[in-house]
Amino acid sequence: MTAGPAGPTGPSGPVSSGHAAVPLWRRRLAPADGQALGLWLATRLSLAVATLLGAALLADDDLSFAQRWARWDFGHFESVTEVWYSGAQPDGYPLEAFFPGLPAVLWLLARLGLPLEVGGLLVSLVAGAVAVVALRRLADLEGGPGTGNRAVLALVLSPLALFLAAPYTEALFLACAVPAWLAARRGQWRRAALLATLAATVRVNGLFLAAALAVELLTSPHRRWRDAPWLALPLLPAGLFSVLLWQVSGDPLRWLTAQQEGWHRESRLPWDAWANTWALAFPGPGVNPYRAWPLRLDLLAVVLGVVLAVVLAALRRWGDLTWVGLQVAVYATSYWYLSASRFALLWWPLWVGLGVLTGRSRVLLWLYVAISAPVMLTWTLAFTVDGRWAG
């Protein structure tokens, strides 16, 4: 049991304190928050330099900096801002698979005169800053001072961390979801519900977050039953989105069937899903392996997710287990594990755990940095300079 800056922690989380009642956005940044922001901005600068230099030396096109980051899935978000959910498929994929949170923000920024690519990069930059400060506070709360910035370092140098900089949904989701979890760990259930509701407009993972918050309330020593109804609030965005899609397409679960149509996310038995992914990740001789490497990371991510779930169960971290376990169960029973490694960015128990472990061993910390950082930079160059699918 450790004592973090907000009070002592127990098996089910920290005990509330007077300081915890102050909203996250009204608290002055602590020196450790500044360090977390410094890590965030320094790594963003490194990615920018790598992209610019890599493009100058290796690229044979004239794409702008923003266009190099606005690849693959960003085209779907861009299409949503143009046609919304009218049933049109300007890029050949069903747009109903994407929740409206990020496209709505991009649309608003475009009305202010920002190009969509630039607006997307700005959203990820600001949202990522919010997310790392919240992660720093959460990790320090659970592991003691110093844990937070090691957790932030593990996140921003993780192999797929480029998607926190790209105009994708990961940074925006984390900017809402991690503060929601931090609020829940402090017993601030209404605030947690409101923040989780914002997260649920961005990704379908908000439904898993709602379930995890419910379990956290049930197992928390500072639960307040009068706040329990608030935890149904994060279900509202998916409900409203389903009503919209029902009116447009006649299918209230169109966001789910669109995933199946466009990305083969049909349910499969776990061993079949593993076999399908393995076959694509390790193709036969003569097949260009570059498209296989992201799937190899996806296989590794699912294995890591299973291990993490087992550890969380052993530690009786039931809320965290629900958050990670539901996602791993979905990936492990999908036709293939496409993008599982990218979605692992959302598993804050993993980054908190790495913050704890690397605090016990400097060798482990430097080993992580030495291996993960080059992989992250390589993946970034493959994505921004060569335009390859990276996760």
C-alpha cells in the first residue's frame, strides 16, 4: 500500500481527500505535471523533426507536413465531415463505423478556417497534453510520486504512439477517459460520468468505459449509491447515435454492421481469430512482409492484453480488469486482430503498471526506452514518409 499525493491507496483505490474535490481543470499544474507536458511536447517535436527530415531525404512526393499525418483512417473522418451519415461512401467504406465526436470537432474547426488536417493535428496535440497530465496524476495516485512521469514516458515512447500525434481518435478519447477514471478513483462519480460521456462520443470503447465505471463503483470503498444512476449517462451517445442511424438506414446497430462490412470484424472463436491473424502476419515466401508487420504487433498486443488481464485479476483490480478485459475479449474473438496494437494505447492500466515496474528497476526502464523508441520512430517514418499502414 502506498501513499500518493492525494491520499492513501487501498485494494480498490485511493481514499478521497479534500484536494480531490477540486476540479482537474481548476487545479494549478504541479511541477510533475510540467514534466509530463515536457515529455509530451519533446516527443512531439522529435516526431515532427523525424517526419520533416525523413520526407526531405526519402520521399518522392510534395505532400505537406499535415498531409503526411492525415493518412488512412483520417480520410474516413474527413468524409464524415462532408457527408455525415447519409449512407454515402465517398472513400468506399461505410462511414457509420465511426462515432461522431472527432468529426464534429474537425467540422467546427473547419468553420473557423482551419484545414481539416491541421485541425486534426491540433486536436491531438492539445488532447494528448490533457491526457498525459491526467495519466501522470492517476499513476502517482496509484503508485506513488514519480510513477506518473514514468507511465507517461512509457506511453509516449510506445511502438504505436505515433497515433497519439496523428489526427486520429486515440488522443481525444484518452483526454476524456483518463480524467474520467481519475475522477472515479477519487470517488467523484458524477464528474467521472460526465467525462466518460464525452469519451463515448468519440469511440465505441465508451461503452466499455461505462461498464468499467459501474464495476469500479461496486467495488470502491468510497462508493455513493446516490451517484450510481449517473453512470448510465455514458450510454447516451451510443443510444442517440443508434437512433440517428436507425432514421437514416433503418438499422439502429449500423455502427456495428458497418464494422463487419468494411473491416471484417465478425465474431469468431478465439482460436479461429488467432489463426486468421497469424496467417496474414506470417505470409508465405515471396509475399511483401511490410503489411504483415502491423499484424504481428497486433498478435503481440492481444497476448499482452491477456497477460495484463490476468495480472489485474490477481491484484483484484476489478474496474481496470473490466476496462481491459472487455476490449481484449472483443479483439480476441474478431475475425482478425486488426489495429489491436493501436487500441492498446487506451489501456492506461498498462502504462501505470509500466510506471510502477520501471521505478523498481532502472535497467528495465532503459531497456524499454532502447527497444520501444526506435520501433516507434520506424513506424512513424513508415506512416508519414512512405504512407504505409502502421496499425
